[in-house]
Amino acid sequence: MNVDIHPSWKPHLQAEFEKPYFKSLVDFVKSEYQEHKCFPKGSDIFNAFNHCTFEDVKVVIIGQDPYHGIGQANGLCFSVNDGIAHPPSLINIFKEIEQDLNIPYPQSGNLMPWAEQGVLLLNATLTVRAHQAGSHQNKGWEEFTNAVIKLISEKRNNVVYLLWGGFAKKKKRLIDTNLNSVLESGHPSPLSANRGYWFGNKHFSKTNYLLQQAGLPVIDWKL
């Protein structure tokens, strides 16, 4: 099956694209986009991969679902299009960066500059029906994105995985922690952050420290 994804990923994921579950997933997504309003737009579904090549992956941030409000989702987890109000979790991410690295709170919530530096902003589910959170869960996306996490862990070393919240932490079993680094904390959502599980985790400075230790270029978190 020919999937419109950056060529750097194709040799590694082609076997996945040929599996029966992926073909069923494609059929499901096509019919959902024909019959309902879905996000992100079709050309943005694989944006996380198209803006962060396989060879460039240095950091993996795992989200759950794309945003399901009009104009928000752009194919990168936690990211919104330019000019869109920042959702609560993204606000708390920016506040933590502000405290951690003394970087001013940004105007845009578009995390594309991070992706282009090697941050894979991966949602476990890559599509969603408008205004229906979780509507495309358990249709095959998780099997695909789990395969991606495992692939990176097996084929790349010194990658920093940021696991925020219970859902993301479950992905730790897919990661070889002898060859890669895992940083865990509560989720940046207000519910978790206001209980003290998010702020002060210093994941952004810690990530850069780990990359530096591995002799890799650090991430400029400023947008």
C-alpha cells in the first residue's frame, strides 16, 4: 500500500502498511472523512513524520488524540495551527518551558519548529471525528504508532522519550531504556498540573542535557 509519508520512513514502515489491520484502518479513515467532519485535514495526518525524518529523530513526545475542535489539529501532538487559541495543556507546556528555560511565552502554538529539529510529536491516534474525543481510538492507529515507537527504539540510540501522563507512560514497555532515555511526569492538562504532577518537571532542560551528553545538538524550544 502506498502511504503519503516522508520517504525516510517508508523502508522502515512499509511492512506495517501491508498488514491487514492497516488496510482496514485506511478503509475506516477514508469512510469517516467522507461521511463526517474529521481532523486533522487529510494532508496533515502524517505531519509528525513529514516534518521530522527518521534519521533526525532525537526526541519523541507522545500524545493521545488530535484536537477535535475546528481548525486546531495540525498533525503534531499538542500543537495547534497559527492564530488558534492555545488549549489548556499547551498553555501549561509553555508555562513550564518559561519556568525551566526562561524562554518567553510564545504567540503561536504551532510546534512545527520543534518537529523540524528532530522532535517527533506523535499522537497515539492520528485522526478524530469533530467534537468527539477518542472517536477513532481502537481502530488500528494505536497498533501502528506502537510499531513506530518500537521501531525508533530498536533502530536509533540516545533518543529521549517524554512520557506525560498515565496513557503515555504505558508506552515505556516498547522502549529499550538501556539505549535510550525516558523522562516521565504527570500530564500537562490542568487536572494533573494543578495537583502538582506537571510543573517543575524540567523536562525541556533535562532533554537538552541528555542530548548534550550523547554528543547531539540540543533542541531550541523557543518558538
